[in-house]
Amino acid sequence: AQSVTQLGSHVSVSEGALVLLRCNYSSSVPPYLFWYVQYPNQGLQLLLKYTSAATLVKGINGFEADFKKSETSFHLTKPSAHMSDAAEYFCAVSEGAGNKLTFGGGTRVLVKP
Amino acid sequence: SAVISQKPSRDICQRGTSLTIQCQVDSQVTMMFWYRQQPGQSLTLIATANQGSEATYESGFVIDKFPISRPNLTFSTLTVSNMSPEDSSIYLCSVALAGGSTDTQYFGPGTRLTVL
């Protein structure tokens, strides 16, 4: 069985500061890992994904995530927060192409001016 | 990626009634999924909609409550039957594209359902 834990349901950052969202996973097979963002009253948008290639993955909007197998982690970062980054972020795991996604509980990001 | 639309975008329904949600994709897809997002919660998979066969349901979800159709490679429906206030949620469909990167799911905008 697979599972995802996101540490911190809410994160508050100042505009221009580092954004760090933590995600730990468990999987019985080499995982596929994803970060999605959900803006208010919208669906989910893919930020980035890891599918066994480079461990440092770059995504849209300046986000990147680092896959660390030894730590079973896939933390998301952005060097400088922008007001438009205020949203909810979900980490998800699957056990291969075409398989279901298991989501973490989500982290809501608030950006302070 | 793919352009995914859902209808309706939102609805307010009375308890005991049923609502059918449509998911349309602008290209052929191999896999279609239906998720539920309860208020303030994360997403939970309801079922995988299989083209030409019955849907595969996750633990805790049953066909009588959430019947699903998938008549072709670009369209699926989810019905929420005999609704109660506990069914108030956002329902999202997602797709994995055919002939390409099936490792990634793309999501529709969701249907926001309120049951009174």
C-alpha cells in the first residue's frame, strides 16, 4: 500500500521568502511522485513529477522538488514566494503509469506582503 | 496535456435525489478516474472508469451509490445517487493520456455539489 504525509497543513511565508513544503511517502515499489496546486475554486494543476529520471525535478512557476530515496521524501521548494503562490498544494504518489494516485492531506500556503 | 471539462460546475440538490456529473476530454485517454474532495480535505479516489467494462471501485465506495459510465475514450459520467448532506463535496475527474505519458493524471475543474 502507498501513503503520503505532508507536514504542516498551513504554511505562512513572506513575499520573497523561501517556500518549503514537506512530503514523505511510502510505497512498496519505486514510486512516481507528483506535486499539484489547487487555486481557490479550481481543479488541480500539475506542478511537477518524478518518474525515476533526475532526482531534482523542475516544474512550473519556479518550483522544484528533490527526490530522496533514503529519506522517502519529495519536498517542494521555491526560492522566492510571490503573492500568486497562495494556494493549496498536494503531494501524491502512484505505483506506476496508469495507476491511481494517493494524495497527502494538502498544505495551504499563505503569502504575506 | 488535455483539455478536460466537467458539467455541471456546481449544483445544489435536495437530499434523496441523484445528480449525474459529466467529464469530457478533448483527446482519447486510456484511463479516467473519479475523485471526491470533501470540504477542507484532500482527494480520495472513488473509482477507475474503464472503457467497455465496469468501473473498478475503491474500498468504501459502491456501484449502487456511485454508478459510472464510460461509453468511449473521451467521455465518462459519475452519478451520485440518493444524496445526503454528507455527499456535499467537490467531485473531480482525471485522465491519463493515451499513446504518451500515462504516468501523469490531468484533472478537470471539478463539480462542486451541495446537498441540502
